[in-house]
Amino acid sequence: MLEKFVIGILVLGIIGGVAGMVLVLSRSKRGVFDTGRESDSSIRRQKRFASSFHTFAVSLAGFALLLIHFAGAFEILFGVLAVRGLIEVGLRNWKSKATP
């Protein structure tokens, strides 16, 4: 039961990550992103894309590890959440080296 629940969470993470990446790419091509300074919107776009990509990658890795029974469902879920949380903290604290 727990394994099916974790598979559902990981599949939703994979779908959400792909959807986020597609949304960022489609909005940036149409020029519909936030108005304001170009560098600010570019940094926001990079952070959103990176966040979506990492959600996709971590969920996919967790799903693959769960399918090959590398660890139990609880351990995989805890690992995915811990890694995803650490990546998100890193992205929020990341500052561009470009000068304004």
C-alpha cells in the first residue's frame, strides 16, 4: 500500500517537473514573462527552470530506485524529499554573479 502511494507521489513529481519546464520554455519564447529589468526576469526564469528540472530528475531517480527495489518505499520517499528540499534551499539562496 505504501509503495503504491509513493509511486503516485513520484509520478506526480515527474509530471509536474516536465510541465514546469515546458511552461518556462513556452513562456520565455512568447515573451510573456514578468516585466521589469531583463536580468531579474532572466534569473527568475533560470531558477524556475532549475527547480522544475530538479523536481523531474529527483522524482525520476526515486521512481527508478523504487522499481528495482534498491530500498523500501519509506526510505526512497524520505531521500527524495530531503534531496529536493536541499536543492530548493540552494536555489533560493543562489545569487547571480552578474553585475546589475
